[in-house]
Amino acid sequence: MTGIRAQQKEKTRRLLIEAAMNQLSAEHGYASLSLREVAREAGIAPTSFYRHFQNMEELGLSLVDEGGLALRQLLRQSRLQIARGGSIIRSSVTTFMAFVANQTPIFRLLLQEKSGNSRAFRLAVQREVDHFTAELVDYLVAEQHYPRELAELQADAIVRIVFGAGADAIDADATERQRLTELTIAQVRMVARGADAIRQLGRPTK
Amino acid sequence: MTGIRAQQKEKTRRLLIEAAMNQLSAEHGYASLSLREVAREAGIAPTSFYRHFQNMEELGLSLVDEGGLALRQLLRQSRLQIARGGSIIRSSVTTFMAFVANQTPIFRLLLQEKSGNSRAFRLAVQREVDHFTAELVDYLVAEQHYPRELAELQADAIVRIVFGAGADAIDADATERQRLTELTIAQVRMVARGADAIRQLGRPTK
DNA sequence: CATTTTAGCTAACACGTGTACGCTCAATGT
DNA sequence: ACATTGAGCGTACACGTGTTAGCTAAAATG
């Protein structure tokens, strides 16, 4: 009942997606992705592409979704590390940087399309980043007992710092990435201290 | 001796640059910029383009330079506001956001090519951002007497936050941009507080 | 004034692109 | 068993692209 036919279709759909991913590189971004080349790498005729996607844009949005999914899986991984002890900041930043290193093409896609030229793409990526931020806010409120507003301010700043560092990490080699990771950890801790100081102001007499 | 000929050449060179700027929009980025369309808008034949630039890439790098120049002019403006009193943070963030609002295509170009697909572009933009950071470090060391290392950490974090906010401001309307500006100011102040707290740790007994 | 330089032109090229049309043939539905 | 569906294919078209080669005329040079 799985449908040997639908099964095959899903398979070549994946072939297309993976072909597109492969063609994403440092020199060759989504914008300059060609239907024909993607189809060629997937091993189907150019026209058969339309059996799976209406547009290249539709393919691209699927890529973003895949990326967002991977990103959220990363977050869960990170939370696992927290559960079994250790600095939340360090483990979060480290796993994030590992994601950038291991899934470079996906991260680059997210990064580029965040300020890219398709509104649909920008919104899709922003949605993923917002997820990211929202979960951080929840953590700060639930576990660290920050007032919501301050938690939002802080989470937003942290996400900006971490994503910015991720962008710089893309081009970096392992050593440089290590340095960036430590730098980022220190910066996030700095933000946390600042948020804490502000919180103390709110209720000066402990 | 100005050279009526060289003068004319410089003029159409500017025409080309401005034509390229005009074609940069939310939907149509540098990557999909066409030599022929640019030439058309500049009012010259496609082939004449090569009298001024060897590549589209060379044109693009000129655009980045123009953008960086404008950004540095903005910084000087901002520093003037500081000289005649007022919060340095507020005036810096405000003028930065004004830049994003008024010179949107240029800022978008910088933002996109920062993580774009041409290494030359990435380096060019990074160079501009580094200028930005370096001047902030100098300020923090000279005026606020932070130790250099802490100043660098702080400046880098601030630049990341501000640029991230700028990226979000691109799509925003005036009201939303105002909100973003206030948010960013608060975040930068938060970072400053954090840096201050860390500095106090370094020399606990005042 | 004679010569050289050069910004801009027209014509032409080879190429890659997205997409429409109609065919095949194996998996599905009845 | 038969009819229908649909994934994939080959052909073909119109179009925009970057780039070369060679001409023209005006400015620069001496």
C-alpha cells in the first residue's frame, strides 16, 4: 500500500533536492542554480523536473525547510548536552558551530536567503530564526527566571551574535573556527552578564 | 588639462555605476545583474561596457567601495553628534539605521555580498566591516578606557548586533524600524553593561 | 596640420536558459 | 483483463546572455 510508484517518485524527488544541495557551493549560490543542471545531476530529463516542482523557487523553499529542520535537530542535540550537565552556553555555541562546519551548504543557503532577493525565501528563513529565538526566550524565562521582556532582548542579541559568528565561520579553517567559537562564547557570556546587571537594577534591593 | 575626454569617460563610468545601483532592488540582486541591461540603462552599447570595466565583477567591487565609503561618512557624521553631546550609543545606532533606510540598495549589497558567492566580494565587504569594528575598538579604548582585549570582544559583539538589526530593518516600515532602533540601543547598552561587569571582575577592588 | 589614441558603435557568434508539446510504457484502479 | 493514470523522455522554440572583431569620429599629441 506504500505505492511502489509514489515511492519511486519520492526517491527522485530526493535526488533532485540532493543534486541542488550539491550544486550549492561557495562560488555557486541558489540564485545561479539552473534547472537543467540540477536535472542533469539528478539523472533525469530537464522537463521531468516539472513532475516534482512547479518552479525552481519551489525547490528552493524545500531546501530552506530541510535546512530549518536540520537546525532544529541541532537545537535538540544541544539541549541534550545541557541535560546531562555542562555549560549551556558552551554546548549551544559549540553545536551551532559544528552545524556550520558540517552542513556548510545548508547554512550558507539560510544565511544568503535571509537577506536574499525573494520575499518568500526571506520569510521562510526568518520563520526558522524566530523559532530559534523563541526557544531561547523560553529557556531564559523558565530556567533563568528572567522577566519576559528582558529575556527577549537578550535572546535576540544572542541569536544575532551567534548567527553573525556562524557567517564568519563559513570561510574559516578548523583553527580559526575554534577561535571564533571561544570568542562567541565569551560574547554570549558578556551579554548574559549585562542582562543580569539590568535585572538587578529592576529590583535593586535583593 | 582636466582632459575633456577623460572627463566624459568618468561621467559615463558614473552612469554605469548608477545604472547598476538602480537595478539593485529587493527582488533583483547583484548576482542577477546583467551587463546588457546595465549598459542599456546607462545609455551605451553593451560592448562599450568593456571600455570601463573588465568584468561585471569589477563593477560590483566598485559598488562595494562606494558603499563602504558612504558607511564611513556615516560614521563621521555619528561622531560629530557625539562631540556636541548626547548618547554615543543612541546617535550611532540612529544614524546607522538612517543609512539602512536611505541607502537601502547599497546596504543590501554589502549585506548580501558579505556572505555572497564571490570570494573577492566577501573580502571587500569584510574589510569595510573591519574598519567599522576597529574604529569602535579605538573609541572604547581611548574614551572608555577598556583594556584592548575586552574592547575588541565588545566591539565585535556590538557590530554583529547592529548589522543584524540593519538586516532586519531593510524590510521594515518606518514604525517597525523605529522599534528596531530602540531595541538595538537597548541591546548595545546591555552589552556595554556586561563588558563593564567583566572589567570590574578584572580589578575587583576599585 | 598630421598622426595617434580611444570611447562608443554595429554586427555577429556560440551558448545556456526555461518551458510547451506530445509520446512511451509501467504501475495503478476497477 | 482492460482502461486510466502519470513519471520520464526527446524534440523544438524563443530568448537573453557574455564576448569578439572591426569600424567611426572626435579628442589628444607632437
